[in-house]
Amino acid sequence: MSNDLPQKIGRYEVVGELGRGAMGVVYKATDPNIGRMVALKTMRLDVHGVDEEEILRRFKHEAKLAGVMNHSNIVTIYDAGEDGGVFYIAMEYMEGVTLQSILHEDRVVTAERILEISRQMCVGLDYAHERGVIHRDIKPANIMIHGKGGVKIMDFGIAKSGGGMTSAGQVLGTPAYMSPEQVRGKTLDGRSDLFSYGVCLYEMITGEKPFTVQNVTRIIYKFMTEAPIPPRELDVTIHPGISAVITKALEKNPDHRHQSGAELLKEL
């Protein structure tokens, strides 16, 4: 174990580090009460320049969503707490890789694998949406592939449930995957997540994002005003049906997209 790892956070005994970001670290840890391995997502509340109250509210909100989420395609959250200025969420630990890692390694994904990932993604998203929970940050980094191809949706940290913490007018998410209505700060429903998953589909089949300019403002402008090049125009070997389904998933108007994961999956 690295010397700079904390030995314990709350009651959890830290085993190793799984990853880190600007505001927190995810550890591999054990729950000594029942001997279960967990992924422990932590957030320091004293990060310079960060609205601590907003970050804590968002983190607590993610933990509360566990109360309405119990599905095989959504990462299970077991517990949440605070210890010495560190807020933590204990969640299901899995051996696997993110879709982001797969795309980085392979660039594109076979049509057969896309269908299998989509089957599980669409079921998981419909489950959340039926319970009024919108993820708001569907992207390859938040899609875990584990075991023999099982899919788990991760990180509901900026999700919205009913009248939850994120109100219309606040733009949260990852620009390259955000729906036009999310960019505009409008009230969202499940069709926004389906748009974001449509961006993932586009990337899986073509190896490219729909819009690849480096400037974030330019990406947002393009998402709001321009239609992406249909996948089949980038690669003639892509099945025209799959190209058409993905193009529909990326319609600017939510009414012109698939209205549910089940509908998207049926068309695929």
C-alpha cells in the first residue's frame, strides 16, 4: 500500500486507489462490519475555489438517489457519510473497464457489441427515468463494462430527481455529450440522457465524436445549431439502419428523438 493512502475513512479500511480527479479520490476499501469490498468515492470539502456547499449538496444528492435505485445496470450505492472534512460514498466495487477505456484502446466497437451494451444501457436508463431520475452526464467514462460484458451506469452526482438540487437554468454536465436543451439550461426529461447516449453510440460506431472542435463554446454552439455528419457518410461500411437510428438519437428537438430507451433499442 502506498504510504500516502489514508488507512481508514469512516469505518472503511482503505486498500488502494482506483482513480482521482480535481476534487476527490476513489479508493478500493473494505467494510469491516461485513467484509464487503467497496469503491469509496471521496470529496474534500476544502478544495480551493470550489463552492463547498454546492459540492456537498451534489454529493449528498447522489447518495440519496440510492434509495430509489436498485437495478442490475446501475451501480449500487450502500452508504454515505463524512469524516474529518471528507465526504464519502461507499458503492458497489466491480472489476471492469469503462467504455472510455475501450474506445481509447480499440477506437470503434463492433455492431454486435454496441447492441449488447445498448440493450443494458437502455433498460437501466428507462428504470431511472421511470423513477423521475435524470442522469445528466451520460458519457463513456460513466459506463462500466464488467465481468462477461455486464454494463453498469455510474456517477449520478449531477442527476436530478423531481424537484431536486439542480434547477432549470443551471448547466451541469460534459459539453461534448450534452443535449441542446441541457446546454440551454431548460427543464430536462429522460430524452436528454438518450441524446447523450446517442453521442456515445456515434463515438462507438465511428471512432469520432459528432463535433470534434477543441473550443468548448464552439462545441456547444454546434450541438445547438448544426446536425452532425451521419455516421455512414464517415464510413460507408456502417449499416445504413444503424446510421439512421443514431442520427435520430441526435435530433435537436426532443420530440423528434426516441422517446424511451425501449424505443431506441427496438430501432437498433
